Amino acid sequence: MGRLFGTDGVRGVANADLTAELALGLSVAAAHVLAEVGTFEGHRPVAVVGRDPRASGEFLEAAVVAGLASAGVDVLRVGVLPTPAVAYLTGSLGADLGVMLSASHNPMPDNGIKFFARGGHKLADELEDRIEKTYRSHSSGEPWERPTGDGVGRVTVYDEGFDNYVAHLVGVLPNRLDGLKIVIDGAHGAAARVSPEAFARAGAEVITIGTEPDGLNINDGCGSTHLGLLRAAVVEHGADLGVAHDGDADRCLAVDGEGNEVDGDQILAVLALGMREAGVLRKNTVVATVMSNLGFKLAMEREGIDLVQSAVGDRYVLEEMKAHGYALGGEQSGHVIVLDHATTGDGTLTGLMLAARVATTGRTLADLVGVMERLPQILINVPDVDKSRVATSPELTTAVAEAERELGATGRVLLRPSGTEPLVRVMVEAADIEQARSVAERLADAVKSALG
């Protein structure tokens, strides 16, 4: 049996891979590991539980709440809020753990469970392993120690979470957004209410799309994975910029006033320069992943900013930042972490800070992102292959070596198994788009042949 936890919690098709029984059992196990129930006499552990608007989140939330309360944990239900809101509230309320139900940018039938430790921090692999081991030992027959009477957890609806989180976002901005017209695409997800409210309170004129979730339309043709609607809306309304979130709003992509996409690398570049100017870019360093565009690396070198690269996944960016005291990091996909104000990627905060940079400089977003030239990059997802053998296949090792010889110093190749989906990602960068496409397609065929 494979490991339950992937790079971003436990994820799968709701009611097939991710069942109510699994959600309940994992929550009890998390209570024992993270809240250490039964360890401290008289201590009433507290958990914050939130979700995105997926229909399956309703029954999964019920299972999680039942599991936590049955283990003796008091539960604060914050309802539909972004993942970073649950992380923030876990820390600000002094809770013992937080739980978020979401499959992020995945399609509606999927869902996931993500746990946060005290302070609102993502879990290290060791903690996830302990939760999984605890869950498996009890699901195979070992009985739980269950409180009774007044020892069971109590469940409270915590409506104040929305206002507390929005106030936090607006309160950490370096300047207001008065005079800016901004289009927000909420992906019919967890940020559908939060993001427009935060931008409006910060002074922007807000136009919304993708902000009418019905439980079934999350990420459906909108949000950070489908920017067409946002591009069109920005141009139609003559907006200064557009901001797009994914389903759980831990990421942000943008569109400039001309309708051009602004990815996570470009956002990082703009924020890095602004933070250095403000004297808050600690150690003059930004953290990115090995998937970041080569153009980002060259831009940081030219601007005299140090770049540290981590493995793919915002958790690994965060680990690098925390280990060395860096203030800014992120991914090309739009996960951006500003560690002074958030413990995880926060799409709404990222969008606000990007807009604040536009407002304070008086420059257009297109002008600001001109600090870096994005080199042609082709990404091909290869599904239905054995992703566990990417690093050990001799056939793939040979194919990659041949591709790297062809590209020389003007490009690079990266093959990696997805941490959240059953596929292998093939990424090729080159100075010429056609060369990048040709090499990527050849490598994708090699992946199918070697791992299919």
C-alpha cells in the first residue's frame, strides 16, 4: 500500500479514494499526533476546520469534525475560506491544529485533506508519517482511547474568521490601492468572497468573475488554470490588472492591463525588487523551485538578488525559507510565500501586494514585469504511466542526456513525477520555442515508452 500523503496532503476522488471513513480516521489520528489528546490532563485541544465550496466538502467536513470531536478536540468550524485563512486562523487563535478540505486546482470530483500544526505551519514529512502510522495501526484493529461525558469535543461555528482574515490581509499592505481598477477571478472557489472584499477594503475598484460557487463549478473554465475569461474581462473593462486564484486560493496568477499573463516567476521578480527597496528582503535572497523559468534566474542575477532553488512544491520552498530566514519565495504556478505575513502560500495576499506595487510606483504591471524576459518553456503532462520509476529508468536517463546535449547552455530539461496527480511532467526550456516543443514531445514519447 502506497503512502497516503502526497506533496500537499491526502488527495483523491471524493467518495472513492477519499471516503468519509478515511477522513474520520485520519482526523482522529491527527488529533492524537498534533493535539496530543489525552497527554495533558485538563487541556482542551482546539482545531480550526475549513473547506472550499466543493459539494463533497460538506460530507467530508462532517466526517473530519466528528473524528476530531470524538477524540476530545473542540472544533471551530470556519466554513468556506481559503487554505491560507485556515493556516492564519490556526496560528492567530492559538489552535492546536488546523484542517483544510480542498483539492486546490484539481477538478470538482476530487477533494483533499490538509493538516496544519500549531502556529498554522504545514507538516513536516515526519509528522505526516506519524499520522499515517497511527491511522493504519488503529484501522487494522487496535482500539482508540475514546473520551466520554464532558471529555468529548464541542463544535462551534466561528463566523468571525472571515472578518479576522480579511482585516489581517488589508492590515499588512504597505500602501492602499486607491485609483486602481482590478478584475478578480475567484475560480468559483474558496476566495469567491474573501478576495473581492479584501481588495475593496484596500481601496480598489473591483470587478468580479468566477465568484458564484455552487459546489459543482469550482475551477470549471476559470481561475488560475484557465485565464481566458480574466484576460477578456481586463481588456473589456479597461482594468489596470487582473488577479486569478485557484480553488483553495493559495496561489495567484495575474493579467496585465494589455491582457497578458503574468506568472508566478514574474510576480516573484516584481515583489523581490519592491521588498528589497523597502528593506525587507532578508539576506537579499528569494527562493524558487527548479521549475522556475531560466529568465527569472537571469533577471535576479542582473538585479543583484541571490536565488536559492528548492525541489518542486511550495512546502519545500517554505522549508528552505524557514531554515535560513528568507522572507520571499514561491513557484511559477503562483504559490508565493511572504513569510513575514503568512505561513503558507496566500493567493489573495500575493495579489494585494502585487497591486500595491503598481499603486505605489505609478507604473503599469506590464512595465514592472519587464524586469524579466520569460524564455520559451514547454510543459507536457504524461498520464497513465508508472511515475515512481522516473529516476531509475535507463531509457529515460539516456533520452534526457541526449536532449541536454542538443540544447547545450541555452536550455534545460526537467522530468518529475507529479506529487498530486498520476502523471509525469516533462519540462523543456530553450531560446527557440520550436526547439523546446520538439525536444519536449520527444521526451514525452520516451516517458510513455519507458513507463507506460
